[in-house]
Amino acid sequence: MRVFLRVIDEGGFAAAARALDMSPAAVTRLVADLEDHLGTRLLHRTTRKQSLTEAGEAYVDRVRMILQDLEEADAMVSSQTHELSGVLRILAPPVLATHILAPLLAGFRQAYPSIALDVEVATHRDPPIEDFDVTLLGADMAFDGNVVARKVSATEAILVASPAYLARRGAPSSPQDLVNHDCMRFTPSGLRSRPWRLFRSDDETRVAEIDVKPVLWANHTDTLMRAAMDGMGITATTVELAAPHLFTGALVRVLSPWIANRYTLYAALPSRKFLPQRTRVFVDYLTEQTRLNIANALTACEGGC
């Protein structure tokens, strides 16, 4: 199969033979043996060139994937016999760097002291995933990106406010009550005119779209959460970010079980080809610790969530 692919990639038997350091006769014989085994012709042969038959076109893509998987499996097994070392380059937007990545760096370093970490914190509309070993992506339910990524965790955006605000304005009892409250919303650019869409976490078919007039727009989660703690109004934030403040009483959840969105954290990778073992262990560690933190957050705010 490898010889057959090399004939395709090199454009002929002679070129493949040179690339493989084999005789042209040996290359020709191996491809013929493959065709005999399959019981079909893979290549049209002329004195000037070769071209794939219909069967060959169907076969070549599958063969390429099979051989790639074999190479990955071999490399993965062999890499486990070597010391985990080298530099791991990570890209993360600010909110994920602060609340997800930073808290686990010391623990990862302690577990894998020979791996150096190179972290870049930046916001990109189209992150250069191919330039980094791991890129953290937070995506809502509408995400449909064409990237190679592993799901790390899932969470919900709940509505919160400070006790002082609720004492002053009262707590909303239905999503429609938000029209009469001071609301603060996270917004990507260009989406400020959209209604605030809420749905029940226990029944996604129950949806409410509220035309609120926010007193604060921000594309920065920490700004919204701080403003909420200072009594400015009601905002939405993820469970794990709100949990410490719910636990201390600085924030209170409102309108449970209504939520503003569901979010998924992905670890995007430059390709599906063989990953260095340092990348694999980091993604495993990230997944384990993040899911544990979310579970702890749910426990910490139990009753408030």
C-alpha cells in the first residue's frame, strides 16, 4: 500500500522507485501483487503515464487514512518510551487564560517538570490554530467550526445579581420581568440589537426572547461580573465563574432554571496527525482538571444554583 501511494504521489513507477530506493521492477511487482490481492485494477498504465481507475480513486483515499493511522499508532506507542519534554505552545483568549488555563499551570508543571510552557493570551476572530500546539476555544451552542478539536468540558450561563441590587429592585420572577430591570449583557460586535434569548436548562423547548435595554454592554466577562457584584444589575456568566461569588453570597442566582446559553470548551489542534506526547498529556490534564473544577463549582453553589 505504501508503494502504491508513492507511485501516485511521485507520478510514476520510475519516480517512486527512485524515492523508495528500489528497482522499478520491484515497484511494478508490488503494485501488481496488490491488484491481484484486491482482484481489481487500480491503475491505467500506458508507456507515457499512469492514471487511477475508478476503483483506484476510491481506494487511494482510504489507504492514505489507514497508513496515517498506523503511523500515528506506532509513533504514539514509541513516544511513551521517551521522557516527556520540550516546549508546548498554547493560545488562549483572555477569559479562558485567566479562569481556565492559569489555575492549572502550576499543577501541570509539577506533574510534568520537563515540559516548558509558552502561553500567548490574545483574542482572534480566526485564531491561528496551526501555529500552536493547543488553542483554547470557547463556543456557544451555535458553534459549527471546521477545526480539529477535542471537547474539554461543557457548562451553562446562569443569571446572577448582587443581594444589594435585589434588595433595591426585587428579584424577577419570570424572564419577561427583565424588561423592568437593569440588565448587563456580554456582546460580540454587531449583535447588540438582538433580544436576550433565554431557555430552561430542564426543557430547551421553553424559550423566551426579551427585548431588554441593557445599562451596560461589554465584551469582557470579568467586567460584567464585577459590575454585578457592585450592584449595577443582572448579568449572565458561567457556573464555574460565578460559583465562588455565589458561595460567599456576593452574587445570587436569579430566574433558575432559566439560562442564557450553553458553552463548550474545546482544545483545538493543528491537525489530526500524530501529536507529540506532551500535547496529549496536556489535553488530558486540561480535560480532567476543568471537569473537576466544574463539578466542584456545582457543589459549591448547590442551593444557589
